Amino acid sequence: MKPVKIIQLNTVDSTNNYLKELAKNGACENTVVIAQSQTAGKGTKNRSFVSEKGGVYLSVLLRPDTMGFDGTLITSMTAVAVSDAIDQISGKKTQIKWVNDIYLEGKKVCGILCESVLSPDGKMPFVIVGIGVNLFKPQQDFPPEIKDIATYVFEQENTKIKEDFITILLSKFYEYFEEINNKTFLSKYREKNLVLGREISVIKGEKIYPAKALEIDDNCRLLVEFPDKTQKFLSSGEVKVKL
Ligand code: BTN
């Protein structure tokens, strides 16, 4: 595994925010921030991410300029690394809901939020990869609004399992990251995907369009077909699937 500088925090507003500040002040690539809980965990689409004790909340700093990688593949690659790590530590079988949500037995167990920062000259000085895994059952259980759609990996909190999980996760992350331009993660990304071949809903703003998920191309875009037989590649956005 790459040498990483790990900063462990008890609690923080958001590991992504914390690391973003460090990055602006020159923190080196591969700095990792891990927190036991977050008071303002951020999700995609400006949503919040429930971040009680019992989860793993972690952010990694990457610098595309010096590291030379294709930033568009980072979220998909990270999804495979996290999914592999959960499978290895638990013996269970997770799946990936395009683009990068990890599901276990039909419920979401991990979310990933990558934030890239652009400088005024259009360059991307850094990317923060934020990963939130519900590793253990939260002490107060999940709040009612996500109780039916969220799950956890283990019932009982266990420090050794948590440490081992973080080690496995970071080593998988860097194993795939070193090969990101060769896309070694891609076959697993397709294999583990739970939308392929299924009827889905494509969400665009306020509108919802029914479609069928056909394939994932080499750039991790999702090819969908609408009822009128027109096809479209989606490169980001939200899709829903009935599980
Ligand atoms: C999502 O599913 O909407 C994405 C959730 C991403 C949550 C992680 S937890 C660590 C990092 N810090 C944050 O504030 N968010 C990400």
C-alpha cells in the first residue's frame, strides 16, 4: 500500500470539509482523514449523510496534476474498492448501484462523495474522495427517514474489525488507484452492478423517466433505453431501481 498520512479524529463536521481545508493549505496527496462521527456529514445532491458513531467516515486527498490520473473514473473505482473491502471483512456480497452507492441485501450500506476543486485557470488541483460506511449498527438505530433503505454490515461494534476494515479498504483503494488508467476495476464494476438488465427510473431534476439499464461502457457511463427505444449514455445523475 502507498504510504499515507492518516489523521484520526473523534468527531468533525465533515471529513471532506476538514480535508479540503488541509488541501488548500498544501497538505500532501494521500493524506487521509478518518472520524468516528460527523456532525454535518455531506451526501450527494446537497443532502446530509447520517454519521453516527459506528460508521467509518473517511476522506482521501488526491492531486490529479501530480499523480496523473483520469479523475472521471475515481468514484466508480472507489465503489469497487469499498465493495471488495466490505465483502472481504464480512464474507457477505455487496453490490454497486450505479454510479457509486454500495448495497447490501437490498439496502444502502455506503455512500461516496467525491469533490473536486477547480482553480481559476481551470486546473483541478485536488480531489477529495469521501467514503461513509455503516460498518456497525448505530446505537440509536437509523433515523425514521432512512430506516427502511439503510443497513449496516455488523450488529456489534468491534474495534479490531474496524481497524482491519480500514486497512483493507485503503489497500484495495490504492491497489485499484495505481492501475486506474488501465481500468483494472472495470470488470468488477460491471459484475457487481445491480442495475444492469433492470427497469430503472432516471431522475432529471423534478422529472422521472422510466428506462432499461443496458450496459456500462469503458468510461463507466450507463447506457439506458427509453420506452420509445431511444438510447442514451448517462455519465452522472441519479437512477432508481426497485429492489
Ligand atoms: C451519499 O451517499 O450521498 C454520499 C455520502 C458520502 C458520505 C461521506 S462520509 C465521509 C465524507 N465526509 C462527508 O461529509 N461526506 C463523505
